[in-house]
Amino acid sequence: MRSCRWLATALLVLPILLAACTKQNFYRYQSFAFGTLIEIKIHGDDKALADQAAASLFTDFDRMHNDWHAWQPGKLTQTSALLATGKWFTADKAVLPLIKLSKQYSLLSNGLFNPTIGKLIQSWGFQGSEQPQTPPGQETIAHLLDKLPTVNDIDIDGNRLRGHNSQLQLDLGAIAKGYAVSIGLQKMRDLGIKHALINAGGDLCGIGDQGQRPWRIGIRNPSGNGIIASIELGKDECVFTSGDYERYFTYDGKRYNHIIDPRSGYPADKVTSVTVLHKNGTIADAASTALFVAGPNGWQEIAKKMGISDVMMIDKRGHIIISPSMQKRIKLEPGDKDREIIISKPLT
Amino acid sequence: MKPGDWLILFLSLLLVPLSWSMIQRNSGAVTAIEITVGDQPPVVYSIKDQQQIAVAGELGDSVIEIRDGRVRMISSPGKRQLCVLSGWHQQSGDNIVCLPNKVGVSLISNQERFDGINF
């Protein structure tokens, strides 16, 4: 009888012990950079190392934020000004690698990710701290489209650059966070950190895992504040989303989001959000923008060219368009299982 | 063992998965919010205390409301008002960020369902 009671007690206490065992050595840090809140989570035993890594990354992010700012005077605006002169110049090493990658991915995206259209983005009011109130006039857009720069207007020779279009103005907002996070994760690896997650304003990259399980990410429902789906990141993986619901303004009953289609000069408005999963944060960042601009009819070609196989797109009807490999990874929330799901052809 | 002992053992076995599932179900529920202002250490508030909290950011006061297990930014001096427009938040791992006022609100849980929210 006594042994039976002990067994019963042990069984009742077991779940509580199991729950307690899931507690890990977990360190969390926050700082503001890139116009958002950056959060770093580190799992490990060495708090001093975690503190050092987080502090070092935040210092780096702060510097990158200033160096790559699209409109506040700094190294990127200086580079834009030099490109507009049409003469060769030696590029600052703080911006050169990112410009090279931007050109590479812009070409792969058939120009749908275009880092040279700062003037067009500026005309829409999405550069600066003011909330845009009205769209630019049609004449303004037509004028800007007439000589719209592309990355082909930038010659690169080693560490020297030359521009071919006086309208060229760099805006790396669609790639900078991804690149910064990728650099940050590499730095953490170099420091000996094996498990970390960086959340750069809703775009996330992880290395290792959370301790007891993979890093688990909720994907926000574009139509509200709930979650539409969740995903568990691989050992070294990033999830980036471009959507029309974060930065926008409404004029005359119409919503204008901040992702500008370089083909039309107007905000891309064929889909609500695009989520991309990839090992490389830089590609994931640029690709989510490019696929958002491509829309529901042209995204597969761009995804293939950019080497993206995991994509989830939510169109204006609320339907989910998803690649087969992404479908295997995503777990829809119970309330969203009735959504229409369109599975694309495999992307690889 | 007596028949009653078997009954206790049986009920205990039944309660193990039940207790475990209840613990898991409660995981992810927001238990508190952390408010970060600039580079200052975050301050924690319980999600159970219905209240409005005014914090002084770089440009002025941002006002946060906690109600019914949810949190939202009522007002903030930023010109774009993105944090105010984002409405109510109730998922652990989620953040509300007011820039350029540099006020951040993080929703935290004793046992987070998600390590981060992608958007």
C-alpha cells in the first residue's frame, strides 16, 4: 500500500518536474537600431560571454544603422552623391560589400528588388520621420520612372564604383537588416556562442536551438494581431516577411504601403504578405521584398532565380499560396485551417 | 495491493497526461510586459494589473494600456504612429516599438510558446 502511494505521488509530481526541467540558462537583450527594436536571445552557460556578445553586436548594429542610413547624412548618402557624379571613386569599405550584394540580388530578382530607387521612395514620403499624407502626383512618378535607375547603372571594379544615372540614390532598406543580422550571427559564432536568436523588428535569424527544442517562431496574421502560423527554425535559418500592414498611409480611402514596385512607381498591391525561409538572412530579406513586388503570378520565377524554395504568400483574398517545401515546415493555427491553401509547384 | 490501491494508481496514471497537457496549454500565455526606454534596463509589469502606464521617451510620453491580458500603445509622440496603429497585442514573444521615441514593449511569458514573432 505504502509503495503504491509513493508511486501515485511520484506520478502526480512528474509533470511539474518536467515543466521545471524546461527552464534554461537564457539571456535576453534589447536595443534600438535600424528604426526598430533589436532583440537578442542567447542560450548557454556563460553569461559573461553572452553579455559581451550582445554588447558587441549592438555597437555594430548602431554603426551599421548610421553607415547605411538612406537619408540621414552618412556614408551611404555620400556614396549616392558620388555615384550621381558619374565619375569613378573609391567606395567606403563600410558600404561596399552591401552594395555588391545588393547589385547581385537585384539582378537575380529581375530588378524587382531595386536598391537604387531612393528618389522614388522619397517621393512617396517613406523616407523621413513624417507620416506620408498624400501620394505623389502622376507627373512626379512619370518623371522619376522616365530615367529610373537600376543596379546596371552602377559599375563595380574592385573597391571602386561609378554611376551612370544622375537619378541614382541608394536605399538599402530592403536588404540592410538581413545583412546586419547575418553579420551579427557570424560574429556570435566566432565568439563561441552556439545558440542564439536575433529578432530585428520581426525579421528573425537563429543559430543552434532554444535548448530543449528548435527556435519556435509565430508568424503574425496580416489581418490582425494574432498568429496565422508557426514555424520551427533549422539550426541556422532565418525567416523574413514583407507585408503591407506595417508601414502605410491611407489617402482618399485607399491604402498605400511602403513597398514600391519599380515597374509602376506605385506601391505593390497584389499581395498582403510574403514570408521567406532561408539560411542566408541577406537573401531572405531581399527576396521577401522582390516576391512581394512580383505578386501572385510572377513570384515563382524570381524565387527560383534567387535560390528560394520556402515561400508563403497571403494574397488579397486571404488565401495562402505556399511552396510545397514551406507547407511541410509551417503549422497553421487552428483558426486558420479553413483558409484556402494553394500549393505551388516545387521551386527547386 | 487492495482494490482501492489499484484505483489510486489508475487515477494517478490518468492525471499525468492531463496535468502535462494543462501545463503545456498554459504555456505561451502572457504573464508580464517589459517596457524598455532607450538604453535603460527594462521595467516589468504584470499583465494582470489593468492600468495605463506613461513612460518618458526621447520625444515625450508614450502611454501603454494593459487590459484583459492584452496590451496596446494608446499614444506616443512619434509622427508615424505605427506603434499606436498596431493595436492590441496578446502573444508572448511579440513587441510593440515606438520610434523615434525609443519606447519598446515586450510581451513575455513564464513559458513562451514562441521565441519571436515574425511580421
